Amino acid sequence: MLICNKQPVMLRKFDSGVKAIQTKTHSDDEVFARISSLAQKPDALLKGISPSDAAFTLGIAPALAKEHLLNAENKGLLCRDVSPDGFRFYINLFNEINPQNIYS
């Protein structure tokens, strides 16, 4: 991440190589919280969320929303399904499984 000390924006480079200019106050924790909230809505639990759904919620471009969704997946917050219809992301319920009681 390249940060301009006197400017309210920074250049962000995602793991995929995509670069975006964003405000310094646009933290990953804030984005992850908003994505997690979206992914736990009843409709999203059934059909998942697309980059377009996240873009609408976050008020950003779908390509940038997809990068944030992939980051949330890398952090273990989401799981991804790729189909002919595109990417769909779901809340990661595997984190809640107790490995000591996996067969229950």
C-alpha cells in the first residue's frame, strides 16, 4: 500500500494485482463488517452475494467489490462458488464447526 501522507487518499494494490485509489478511512475491517452483514441476510444465505450485490451495498464498482470479496474469502469470512452464472460468495460456516465434534 502506498500512502500519501498529506492526502486523504492512498493507492491500494490487491493480491490479484488490481490497483485502486481509496480514502485512507476505507479500512479492510469496515469493508469486512459490511460484507459480513450483507452475507448474513436471509436472501444472501440462500443464493449468496455477487460482486454486483456487494458493489451496490458498498457504493463502489463491481470489479473493486469482487476484490474485496476475494479478500474476505482469503481471511476466512466467506466461501466462494463459481458457476456458469459467475462468482457467488456465502458466509463461511466452516469456521463454526468444532473439529473435536465434527461427526455430530
